[in-house]
Amino acid sequence: MPYKPFQSTYYDDRMRANPALLRARAPYLVKNTITGTAICALVVGIYAYTINVISQDEFEDVVVPNEPITRQTPRPGSTTETVQAAVNARK
């Protein structure tokens, strides 16, 4: 006997929709299609707007250092000294 994950009156043995399921879904077909299309259009619109705005951004005001920042290797000591060194290096 084959395994059946669930028993449903809306599907037959080959998991095809019965006419009862098609009749139950029929009143919502147009509304669901319109809602799905509207949600997809909203997502595509937001994506297109974001790409358009980002592509116009200029990074002339960003300061780029000439050489990379070198960090000091932490030396063994107390935690307070390490925190103070990090605060001083940041200033």
C-alpha cells in the first residue's frame, strides 16, 4: 500500500485537483491574480527606484586615504591599558 501524506477530498490519488476544489477557488481567481500582480509591480517599482537613485550617487565627498591605516599589535597587559590605547589611537 503506497504512503499517502494526507487524506483530502479536494485531490485524487494522483494529487490532481478535483472539480470541487476548482469550484471553490473560482470566485477568488481574478482577485488573487490582481493582488499578486499589484504586489509584484510594487516590488519591481521599489527595486527600479532604488537602483535609479543609487546609480546617481557620487562619491566625490568621501575622503580616501593615501595609504592604509596600520594598526598596532596588541601587547600583553591589562584590559584597561588596551582600551586606553584603542581610544587614543582612534583620536
